[in-house]
Amino acid sequence: MLERWVGDRLHDILGISDKYISQFFVALAAKAVSPDDFVERLKNTNTVDVDQTLTTFAKELFTKVLTSL
């Protein structure tokens, strides 16, 4: 399941994993129009530091969400 994958990856990257955070990331990715738009949306939340590792994860998540719709 996508949310579980997101939770596992967030735990690896940020050291946290939560059902609601995973749902938020998936929903935000679904609203984005491109991987870069998703990264910008994450930056605009001011909730996580968007570094290269998170950017790579975000782009991978965007692709997974796009193919699951």
C-alpha cells in the first residue's frame, strides 16, 4: 500500500512515521501538477526541511501517486 511505503520512507528520511503525515504527503502529491510543483508545495508548508534526499523522495512519490490514479 502506498501510505505504508510513504510512512516507511519518511521514517528513514525524517525519523518519523505517522499515518496522518503519510496521508498528507499522498494528498499533497495528488494535488500537484508536476514533481517540481509537489516539492514547492512541500516547501510552502514550512513543516519539513526540503533537502536533496526529501526532493528525491518527493519526486518518486509523485510518480507513484500519478500512476495509482
